Amino acid sequence: MSGNGVNGDMEEFAELLRELKGRTNRSYAALAARSGVSASALHRYCSGASVPGDYEVLARFGRACGAGGEELLELHRRWVLADAERKRAVSRVLGRGVGGSVRGCRGRHGGRLTG
């Protein structure tokens, strides 16, 4: 994949995770036990539905799948790109806000956000 389409970087990231998982012949539950990440989280990452906020989660998954140094480096590269894409998507959604603006929204603790 080129990474230029909608969710391209996230899909390339998920594709690498699926490739790593696929060569292990292990279930999500077995990989979860080996990597210390929940099976449901691993499934979300491999399906492209989610990107973890911390690379260490992926490093543990990669090692559990038998990834070597070069593969872990490539995993990190793809994670950086996918995480940046995820952050841009969140920023677009937050930028719209209610009525197209975040001005006047209240934060979690009741404080006002200024836009």
C-alpha cells in the first residue's frame, strides 16, 4: 500500500502487525499472554481499528512474534506514521466541535477551553 489513501498509514501499520501475527500461528490470547497486552487490544491494532499511544506495547508484541531488530525498527517507523495519522484525524474531529467550533466547550473538570 502507498500510504496516500484514506487511513493509508494506519492500514500499512495494521498490515505489518497482521503479517507478524500470521507467521506465529498463535491466537490473540496466546500473544496477549506473551506480550502483556490484552487480546482485544491486539485485535483492534491488527484490524486497523486502533493505534496504541505507546510504542513499547508494540515492541513487546513484535518480540512475542519473533521480530528481529530491523523488523522492530520498521514497526516503529510505521507506528510513528499511523499515530500521526490518528492524531490528525482526532484533531479534525475536535476542530469541528459542536457547530464547527470548540470555543466555549467545557473540559472534563468544568474548566473552559478557549478556541
